[in-house]
Amino acid sequence: MTDRIHNARLRMNNARLRKSARLTFGNAASRVYLALVAAAAVFVAVDTLFVAHDDASFAGVWLFFLAAPTVFVFLVGGSVAGADAGGPAWFLYLGLVVSVLVQACALGWFSQLLRGTGRGRSARPQGA
């Protein structure tokens, strides 16, 4: 009996994980957004590693523009937790990655909402 309940819970968790992955990576809006973020990350990496600057480069700002507004929740959370000046680098990078994934999932959910294909609704118009 408990094995059946445990298996049912595992199936439900797997279904939720698949749905979240589909919303995050499985639609055009999320893919375009993730491609923009990847291109900006490559630009920042190349600018940081291979371009000499007399002064500080603001290339990393593009990643924050693409990750806004959710990245600011992590920055504020880090400062509330007592981190100085945004916290350690790993916390900043983790905040960027998580906020980009949250926004990609939100874009997937919003595009699904606009198409009307969620929760048992038909993707076809009513008269067809």
C-alpha cells in the first residue's frame, strides 16, 4: 500500500518536473530569451578575458538587464542576509542563473496562457 502511494507521488513529481522543463525550455519565447542571455554571457566572457580596458567595462550590465527584475530579489536578499556589496561572486552568479531560469519559465507560462493551451483548453478556436 505504501509503495503504491510512494510510486504515485514520484509520478506526480516527475510530471511536474517535466511540465516545468517544458515551460522553461520547450517553447519559442523561452528559447529566444535563453539564446539572448547566452549571447550576452559570451559577449561578457570575451570582453572580460580578451579585451584590455583602461577603465572598468560595463559589459556585465547587459546580463543584469536581461535578468531583471528577478535578479534584484537575489541582490536584495543577499544584502539582507548580511553580504557586503552584493555578496560573494558565486552568490551573484547563482542569482543570475536562477533568475534567468525563473523568467524563462514565466515566459513559457505566459506564452502558453496567450495561446490558450493550458489546463485542458483546446488550442483550436471554438468554431473550428
